[in-house]
Amino acid sequence: MHIRQRIQLAVGKAYVHGRSAIEGLQHGVAFNPYDKSVTSNPYPVHNRMRELRPIHYSPTWQAYWVSRFDWVQEILRDKRFGADVRQHPKRYERVTKYMSPRRRELFDNPSMLDLDPPDHTRVRKLAQQGFLHKFIQSLEPRIREIVRGCLDASGNEKIVDFVDSLAKPLPAIVIAEMLGLPKEDHDQFAHWSEELMLGTGTADADKLERSLKANYALIDYFRQVSEAKAENPGDDMISRLISAEEEGDKLSGNELYNTCLLLLVAGHETTTRLIGNGLYLLMQHPDQFEQLRTNPDMIPQAIEEMLRFEPPVQATRRFVLEDVDFHGTALKKGQLVFVSIPGANRDPSINDSPEEFHIDRENPKQVSFGYGIHLCIGASLARMEARVAFEEILARYDHLELAETPVWGNNPFFRGVDALKLST
């Protein structure tokens, strides 16, 4: 990593601590991503932003935070807000100034997560052909087999870490098999995935360096696999993505590799955290755990409440594409806006008693998989993996309880327990 970037990171972290203290004094609320009390429990801050300033300009982030449910949905579907930073020359120049040519190339070829129409529309339409409902539903028997294999591997151990034994390996194996990767590559694939996630929401230069190396390695790997499958296609998602065509249009090489990378990150991270967070919530509410055991048909509804109460993704960003008067706040073209997923999910105007976890909550409203054109393409797969995981856990274990207090990760954008050791 460029020495200037390392200096910028160190200065930036100190700046955030100082600015957030001032911001808190001035406005009564500030979201400091490096404050351990915030990363251990971010919900009071998000709630306070929604209550005091639902459109809150944060000098710390140099961005707005929006946290009311209806306004979050509005931003995520409004064509006046976009995801592609390349549309904003000054911001783009500042972000890319010290990037190496290789990193600049990656940045200039984003996944559909960071694209706006018409590019987003075209890439997503092609990528969706790999997520046809019938194909996803056909995966359930294999997903159940993987879950049982993960649980079998724990044998008769009295204390089991359900993150390491199930929540991490399950989605990694599923996405690797969906993509058609050789079994002997699965461990390396999972390692790259974990290394890649080190770079999100951190100012640690070494973690960012490891994340960048994993990013390069994965792009190179997907390039090699795609070239091989172009010559010898199989019944897998990479082969489907290669052959996918819409009105004579196909994915370019970079679009294909970045789509695979996005499926890995989105499919692996969100599902791991959904399962880990959800199981932890059930340990905190043993009566509801038993309620699910006696009525497993409630599991899909319980998963929606888990997503609402402990969303794996905590925020997403948009850029203002034109000057906008947004509910009385003048937003200028090029400004950055974060939408607070916890703030929206716990909005009392949309969910009664939002600080309480209830698996029998009727129609829990949440935006944990996004909303609008960027709604998570793998949401149905994540829900299926979580459902099967909880069905198998409930069927196998007569008793589970916390063996140790879990430690939450410190990533401000992805929330989950790093370990969940339970007594069986």
C-alpha cells in the first residue's frame, strides 16, 4: 500500500475521533465507527439519529444519515440518488488519487452493487438468469445435506462454536458449488473470502492490504475458472453467466468476474451473520427457541424478525445525482447519503415495540436486504439456507445454551458474532 495512503488512514482515524466528539456536543448524536461501545451495540446511536435528526448531516462522515423507514425506502428507490461514485469527478479523483494501476482498474470496473441504470439494469438482468427461482429451489436437498454434514463434524462435543462449525462453512460451500468451483479449491476460496472482508469499515492499513491481495487473487481465480468453463461449460452458475444473453448482450469479462465476486461476498457474509445473529437471539430468548421447536413452520417468519432486529448489513450509501429538496433538507449534487438500516428497522412508526424481539411478530417490516433496484439478488437463497439451518438445529438438539458470552465483530457496516459457543 502507498505510504501516503497509510498516513491518510492514520490521520483519518484521529480526525474521526475528534470530529465525532465535537459533533456529539453540537447535535446530541454522532456515529463514531471506531468507538467500541458503538460497535458492540450500535442501535442506541441509530435510534437517537432517527429521533433527533432523521436527516442528520454528520461532519465526521462528511455525509448525511437518513434513518426513518419510509425515507430510507424512498432514497433506495428514488432515481435522484445513485450508487456509482464515478459519476462525481471531484469525489472520484479524491478516492483514486493514490491508487495503484491494478487497484484503479478494479475500481473502474465495479460490480452491479455500485452501478446505476442503464448499466445496472443490463448487468442485473443478465446475472438474474443465474438465480432463477426454480434453480434456487432445486438446491434445498443439497443445502440440507451440507448442514447435516457440518453438524455431524462436531460429533458429540459438549461445546460447539456454531459460527465456525456451521454459519461460516455453509454459505461458503453453497456458493462455491453453485459457481462450479472444484472441491479442492473450496478451502482457499473461503480463506480469500474472509481476507477480502477485512477491508470493509476499517482504517487498519495491514487489514486493507490483506483485503486488497485477496481481491486480486479472487479476480485472477475467477478469470482462470471462467476461461476454462467457456471452453467446457457445466451445469453451474459461472457457465450460466457466461452463456447468459439478453437481446444480443452478454457480460464482459470484468462484469463476469465482479459479479462472481459480489455473489461470494453478499452470499457468504450476509448468510453467515444471519445464522449466527439469529441463533444468538434465540439463545437470548429460550422461550421463543422452544416455541420454534414445537412449531417449526414459524421459522420463515422468525427469520424475518431476525433480519429486522439484528441486520447483517448496517448501512448502504447513495450519491445525490441532482440538487434535491428532501423533506425540507437541501441536498446538493455529489453529496454522500448513508441510509441507516437499523434506524429504519427499529422505527416505531412502522414496527410496534421495535426494541423487542418477537418471532411471532406479524409482518415484520425491514430493509435488511435493501430495497428498490438494488434489492439483494441472493435474498431468497440466504433465506433458504437460514431456514434449513434452523430446521436441522432444532431437530437435532434437545437443549442449547450459551457457553460463553459472544464477542461481536467491530465492522460498522457488517454486524455479526465472531464466535458463538453453545453447550449442547
